Amino acid sequence: MQITTKGSGPPLVLIPRLEGRWEYIGPAVDALARSFRVLTFPLCGEPASGLQLDRARGLDNYVSQVARALDEQRIDRAIICGVSFGGVVAVRFAATRPERTAALVLASTPGPAWRLRPRHLLYARAPWLFGPLFVAETPWRLRAEMAAAFPRRRARLRFALSQIGTFVRAPLSLARMAERARIISPLDLAGDCARITAPTLVITGEPHLDHIVPVDSSSAYVRLIPGACGVVLERTGHQGVMTRPEAFADLVRAFVENQRHAAA
């Protein structure tokens, strides 16, 4: 299994988004590594991961992958942090492996009863046909968020070029992304939420800026996970871990430090 580690400090597992490659949240890895020992990896099914996806196991493929990463690094417990799709994996891991979850952080995570929209369900069923249309919609979905995060046009251009560079280094597969979306679409995680005992932080963007996962959907975890708290990463929508990685890392660090002081 391919595992990338950066930084030192309390161990933190960072689970990637729907793309399946950690490189697409690379700035968050670097920012978190200033305070934590970050472990991340390509999701199983990605050629770079070295692991095959067992379709019969669904979401539990990725839960087992998190556990395997901890085992291979000889870590008993860690902060489990999931971004978007990775947050759904993190919820299931925290519910089923409480003894290995020191804390749980969910960033812009599809809600417990999230469902694909009819149009996107069609895309997911035939990604080779509708994938280009999905990609073509992306600039429209992110337009307002990019303007808020990067008021200057030159900064927006730099960000766009960095994303193109990431795509060149870590090509993504629309088919594998669609498969992951199909895996989580029928799930109801309310039962998993009720079983979580780890301190939990739910991070969202601003409601009018996230046009990928409704903030109300993500915020449901605050109500369903005992003792969970929520915070808004300002001037972001769904891409906050990329557009404002330092601010994202600050929120995680403050949460972990507060939990440590409370325990002391």
C-alpha cells in the first residue's frame, strides 16, 4: 500500500476526496504537516494505491484501508480527517473503530442522507458519455467561490494553473469517481453517527458558496454526532482545504489543542 507521510506531531490520517488522489488536497497536507504527522494515500482502486477495490464491500474498502495505513505505520490511534467523500469514510471508520479514533474532523462532507441529484446520477451511470459535461459545469459551480477566496484575478489564475499541474501529475478517472459516488449515494449514516464517541469537528464553507455539497447537508453531522461542534471556514465553499489551506489547518489545530486541554 502506498502511504505518504509528512510532518511530525500527533498522527493525523487525511482521507482524500472523490478524485481518489491525495495530490488534489496537497496544500492541506502541507499546511497540516506543520503541526501533525500526516498520513495520506491514494484510495483503493486507484492504480497508484496498489490495492484493488472489492465492489461487494462498498465503503468498507476504504475503512479497511485507513486501518491498514495505521497498522503499517505502527500507530494505535490517530486523528481521522476526511475531506468531502473522504469524510464519509471517516464517519464509518470512527463508528466502527472507536478505539483507533482519537478525534474526528469532517470537511465539506456529504450529509448522512446525501443523494446524487437525478442529473448527476445519470452522469455516474455513464461517466464515459456524460463525464465531459460534468467537467464543463465545474467552472460555473466554482465561480463564486473562487472570486471570494481569490479577489484578485491573478491569484485565481495561479490557482487554476496549479490545478492543471496537479491533473498532469495525478490523472484522475471519471469512471472511478462515479463509482465512489454510487457507493455513498444510497447510504444512510445516521446510525453510524450515533455510535461515534470521538470528539468531532465539522467544517463547512459558507452556504452561498458551496454549490457541490449543500452546507445544510454537511451540518447535519453536528446534530447527529454526540458532542460534535461545527465551524465555518470563511470565504470558501467546497474547496476550502485547497483555497485556504492555512486557515483550514488552523481550525484543525485549535480543535485538537482545545480537546487536549479539556482532557488535561
